[in-house]
Amino acid sequence: MAQIVLKDLVKKFGAQTAVNGVNLHVRDGEFLIMVGPSGCGKTTTLNMISGLERPTSGEVVIGEQVVNDLEPGERDLGMVFQDLALFPHLSVYENIAFGMRVKKLADAEIDRRVRAAAEAMHIEKLLAKRPAQCSGGESQRVALARTIVTNPSVFLMDEPLSSLDAKLRVDMRTELKRLHARLKSTFVYVTHDQAEAMTMADRIVVMSGGVVEQVGGPLDIYRRPATQFVAGFFGTPTMNFLAGEIAARAGGLEFASPNLRQPLADGLPASLAGRKVVLGVRSEHVEVGHGTGQGRVQLIEPLGDGTLVFFEFGGDAPLVAKVDAETALRPGDNLTFGFNPAGYHVFDAQSGARLN
């Protein structure tokens, strides 16, 4: 096992800065997931850890060693990428064994490790097949088996499940969690899929524009996003955002927009009065049938365990509320609504930083 420390990591491609001063400590044995939209710098960061890219400046430390000048094969890493890169002319057995044959391990040791890895990934019956004879999920298991036979101290994974269908992705998420629990190795995993991040990670790193927006546990990221970007990236449906300002009222502060005034929970300093802000509220904290807001239903989306109600009010951006599945609302219906004060997120309108 090994910890990873990134110190002021910068990567430039010509005039473009892909990674801009990333500092990060990946704990020994942790399952850490880096998430963000395409082009945010997460894959470039992973490639600098692996050695596939050299930093423009900064340090990559694995264990106690600075590895900036080490080749990928010298870093004791196991890598699994979206392109599984299985050799089509070799059997599954030989694909798994390939790295050990390069290292000239004894045949008996290779056979022992291949069969142990195949058993761990439940692919014993595939060993004689070629990759083209395997399904997408089976091929993914082969790629993982090929990685674990080398006993690396760190596993690096770049969107390894993105080519699988929805059910297989769920199944493989479970397999990866079990694999991590069994191996107790350090996992660094890159994805743009918030569901993968929320369900698998010990901690999540959210990146945007080459910088780290927030690092925290899945529930911390969801419940207390540090920026408006993080708040909007996590959650389905996306968080409701309303532009306005903080205004003083008797006994405290309130959010004020042309069509809505809502008291804010205690804890915000009075000095924020007059600040331009964005109020964020998740759909489960929009309370239909309570409050003073007036809206008109645009769309209903039944989910089985609940229903999403999309509605307009006063010319502002449409809002979405998650209500009980039995709630009787139809497009065109009028409704009243309010917000649960415990679910408010107040962001500075200019910087996007959280204020409450």
C-alpha cells in the first residue's frame, strides 16, 4: 500500500494550462475518486501520477519517493483505462499472464497468480477464450485481473466503466468496492459520473478548470458543497438556483428576488445584507403545498418512489420539486411552494463560494 501526495502540480500544453496548482493527499489504502466535466484536468492529473505525463512543475510523491523522473513501469502502479487494451490474439489466460512473462517469472508462479486473479474476478471459465469472445463486462473483469496479478501498491483507473451498459456499470461498481476491500490497496479513480463517485468513493475530489473545487466524503460533497459549481454538478435532478440578494428583515436576513422572498436560517452575519447571491435548493427541499410562493406546473416525471414536479413562477427560472408519488398534480395546475430552511445553500453571485 502507498499514499500519494501531489504538491503544487501544474501541467501546461503550450499556452493552455490543463492542471493549475493541484495539492492533494491520497491516503494509504483509500478509494479516492476524481470527478468533473470533460476538460477539467482530472485525467491529466491521473496521467501525471502514472508517469504518462510529466508535470510542468510541482511534485508527485508515491510512498516516500518523489517519482517525477521515474518511468511508469518503475512506479509500482496498476492501471486500468477506458480502452482496456487487451491483446486480441492472446487468450484471456495469456492476457492476464503477459506482464508476468515480461518480468520472466516462473511458469508455476504465473499459473498460480493467473488462476487466483481469475477466481477473484469470477472469470475462471473464460481463461481459454479470446477477448472478442467476451462480453463488455467480462472484458472489464479480464482487464482488472491482469492488473491485480502484479500486486501493485496503487491502482489507477480512468473511466473504466464508461463503455458498459447501465446494469453492468452497477454490477461492476459493486465488484470494484469488493476488490478494494479485499486488496486494501490505494485506488485513484477518474470519472465524470457522479453516481460512480457517490457510491464508491471514500473521498471525492471535484475538479473544474484545472483546479480542485472541493475534497470531501460523498455526503459532505452533497450536503455542503463548497461552491456553486460543486452544488450543480452533484444531484439528480440538478440543484435549483435562484439569483437575488440578501436583505435585512425583522429578526434576521432573507433572500429577495423580484418574485420571491424567503427567510434565511440563522447563522449568516448581518454584514451580508445587500450582497448579490445565488440561492441553491435541492428538489427534495422544495415543499409543494407549503409557503407563500405561487407557481404553475409545467411537467410531471414519475420516478416510482416519488415524482418530479417542474413548475414556473413569476418569470424566474423554472424550479423542480420532488414530491410523494401519490401527489395529484397535472401540467397546468397552480401550486404553492416554499423551501425547507435546513436545505438552503447560499453562494456568492460573483465568486460562487458558499456563504452559509
